[in-house]
Amino acid sequence: MEVKEQGLQRGLGERQIRLMALGAAIGVGLFLGSANAIKMAGPGIMLSYAIGGAIIFIIMRALGEMAVHNPVAGSFSRYAQDYIGPLAGYLTGWNYWFLWLVTCIAEISAVGIYMGVWFPDVPRWIWALGALGAMGSVNLLAVKAYGEFEFWFALIKVVTIVVMIIGGIGMIVFGFGNDGVAIGSINLWIHGGFFPNGAQGVLMSLQMVMFAYLGVEMIGLTAGEAANPKKSIPDAINSVFWRIMIFYVGALFVILSIYPWNEIGTQGSPFVMTFERLGIKTAAGIINFVVITAALSSCNGGIFSTGRMLYNLAQQGQALPAFAQTTPSGVPRRAILLSMVALLFGVLLNYLVPEKVFMWMTSISTFGAIWTWGVILVTHMKFRKSLSAPERAALAFRMPLFPYASWIALAFLALVIGLMAYFPDTRVALIVGPAWLVLLTVLYYALRMAPEQQRNGTSVIGSAAMPQRR
């Protein structure tokens, strides 16, 4: 029996949220996608990740200030609804739902690709379907089950990177795997300098760098189910920047010190190369397993996000009321099931065009992420304006350098959009993304103005009511 009044339950502990924040910042892109970014920027890619990490930290502090003040499941969609207006909340919620559907399709496709290394004769769509079924089942249990799976998924990634960094430093300083001869860091500047492709190379890599950070904002969605959001959310957000510096910049420092940047990617994953040099014979299998868990983690988080976002949209009157119902254990089952049904389209794509689906999906999701981050920053500005001076002074978790940091972050996001328009490979995102937003806007106004809704004074998709302060 499903009970609407039951609502979500605060079953996520500090341990789980802390690892979820770290896991969200470490994706498949670090293990495999970093090679393409290195080709663009050379050793200067470390600067790209550091700059991108600083921008993400600004965005997360803006989101964290609102999440601690008002910890709700819909997070930035609810805040956009409250402080910008119903259309903004509607567009942000449905766009984020679509973004994670696309990302989940890419991730379950990735599972099929990586499982193919071990089982080349099994069609990819079977693995994609299995991944969807497994992660969907986890989400249909209690939120504690989701949190526990994410904890262990993140731990696997963290341990792998830590071992690689420690082993790599051993090579650089003590000559491990190099007959005791210290490798040093000379590779960082002898092959064309630290910026071999100049400033253009760094700029070209920014779009790929920002895609790697997609998912960090998911921490805001946990606020409605965190046992102690006023403590766990600030702790998780404050750790984002230094974790990015350690796990992204630190790992890339080790890799680029050991190997010439222009050779990385020509012999497979740099992580595999580093482990093999340390004498680990099964390095390829280990990294393949880690990447599969990273993809499953992203899929797990995506189903969680789409379910909670659809639940929030229903609460705001911007989706069918049935999706606002939860089980006695606090799970929005109907919202999750609809998302899983939509994700079956990804399984179909893996059957029809297995070679193209991953590239299509990842390029489209980048635009959705930048839209979400931009809305978070604009909403936060509106949120600050809505508060009185005493309320602003009483904020428990304040964004630093406001509003200057917000404008800098918005300018950076605009730069990334411009770069996506400049390069042919990413222009598809600027076609599909805006087209989706236009379609959502048309549906919003069309269904608001439907005769039946006019007679009833209500709306299926959006409410004309003024936003409520909570």
C-alpha cells in the first residue's frame, strides 16, 4: 500500500553522504576519459581541472547555503520554483530528470562495453538491461540501501586512486618499477612545455573537464533524506574542492610525471599502464572492474535523482499527483518505476545502435548540467535578495565572496557554452538541449491553458500560484 502522507524518510547518514559526495566527483571520465583531455591540453590539463573544480565549489556552496536553510528533496528545482517562479522550477526539474535519463543511458551502455572485455560474445543490450534491473531494484528498497551501495561504490574508486597515487609517487621519488631509478617530474615540461598547445589547448579541454564533474550537485538532492542535513551537507560540500584537487589533479600529476603526455592514450588507460609498471599483472582486469562499478554508481545515482526530482515535480503540481506518493519506507516507487521504464529506451538503443549510443548521450547531457548549474547560481542570488538583513546574518552556511563569485562562475559557464558551439563534435548538445527546453516550455503553457484546466482552475503541468516561502 502506498501512502502519500508518509513522505520521504531521513535515512542517509553522514558516513554515506560524505562518500557519496566524493563518489559523485569521481566518475568514469577520470579513469578513461582523461586521456582525450590530456591530448588537448598536455600537462596543462591539471590547471583545467583545478579551475573547473573551483567553479564547481562556488556552485556547490551556493546550493549548500539554500539546502541547509531549507532541506527539501527537490533541491534546486524547488528553490527555482520558490525564488524565480513556477516555469523556472518546472524547466529545471524536468531538464534534470531528462539529463539523468540521458546520463544513465550512457552509463548502462558503458557497462555493456566494459563487460564485453570479459564476455565479448554476449550482446551489450543484455548487460545494459541487467545493470538497469540491478540498480533499479536497489532504489526500490529503502533509501538506506541506496546510500549503502553508493558508499561501497565510492570506496572502490577512492581506494583505487589512492593506491595509484601512492604507487606513482613511489616511482617518481624512489624509482619503484624503474630499477630503483627515480623518474622525477621532468615529463611535465620537456615535451613542448607545460602548455604544449598553448591557451587554446586548455580552453578546448574545459568542456570535457566540466562534463567529468556532472553529478556533484546530486548532494543537494540528498538534503530531504539526510538524517542531519545541517551538519552532513556542509561537511560534504566543503570537502568537494580539496577532494577534486587530490583525486583529479593529484592523479594526473602522477600520470603526467611518469609518462610523456603525447604518449598517453596510445597504449590504453594510463591507470592500467601505471599499475602494470608497479608489477600488478592483472591491472587491466582490476581497472575494468573499477570502471564498471563507477558506471553502476552513476546509474544508481541517476535513478535516485530522477525518482526524487519527479517526486518533487509532482509535489509542486508540475507532474501527475500519483508520483508524489511514497511507500511506507519512504520510497517514491511510482516515480522511480517511470524513470526505469524510460530508461528501457536506452536498452533499445544498445540493441539498435550499440556503437553510437554512448557518444550521443554524453554529448547531450553536458548542456543539461550547465543549465542546472546556471539555475543554481541565479536562484541563489534571488534567494539572498528575498532575505532580510537579520535573516542573511543568521544563515548557518554562507557562500563566500557573494555576489562576485557567482558572477565569475556564471561567466565561466557561458564560456563553456561558447566553446561547445565552437567545436563541431559538441554542437549537437546545443541543438538537442535547447530544443528540449523549448518543447517543455510549449507543453507548460499549452497544458496550463487547456480548457478543462481553465474550468477547474488548476494545471496539470504548472501552477500559476505565487511561489511559497518555506
